[in-house]
Amino acid sequence: MTQDNTMRNATIIGVSFLLSLFVINAVVGPIYNVWSQYQTGRAELARAESNRQIAILESKAKLESAQFLKQSRIIEAESIAESNKIIGASLKNNPEYLTFLQIQNIQEGAEKGNKIYFVAPNQAGVPVLTESTK
């Protein structure tokens, strides 16, 4: 009979253990699920915050780049404007050089197959182009 009591006690202990696991699972399972979802939410929030900070830094970098590009273009435009003023002032009092440049461009064009033009000055001293009648 001791063997029967031992088997019965072992069965009772086993069933009690299984019931305890079911009870613990029933109680702890939902708590764990809530905790797990909370941790997942925290991780997603941290990821979203990190992505937002990255987007802000990228936007700031683009803005800074655009500002430097704007400054560069303004300086380039000012340089071109100053060069044009200098060239314009030097050509203003030098009509002979302008005539020379015009004749040179006509010659270069003729070498490339353009029609030949004759240069005839008018009363104002400005050359007038006349097309060849060949």
C-alpha cells in the first residue's frame, strides 16, 4: 500500500504542479503581454524620435548647403558684373578694337563656311556688313 500512496502522492503533486502552471500562466501571461507591448511601444517611440532627429539634421545640412551656394553665386555674379564694367569702360573709348574684333569674327566665320561679308564703314564710323553677291 505504500506504493499506492506514493503513486497517489506523486500524481497529486504532478496535477498540482500542472494546475499551478496554468494558474501562473493565466495570471502572469496577460501581465507579461502588457509589459511586452509597453517595451515594444517604447522601442518604436525611440526609433521614431531618432528618425525625426535625423530628418531635422538632414534638413539643416541642406539649408546650410543652399546658403553657401547662394553666397557663392552672389560673389560670382558680382565678379562678372565688375569684369563687365571694366571691359565696357575699356571698349567705350576704343572703337578701333571693336572694329578689329568684328572683322576677326567675320574671318573666323568665313573659315568655317559662313557667307563672306564685306565691311564698309558708314558716316558714324561704325562698320556695316554687306553680304557677298557671288
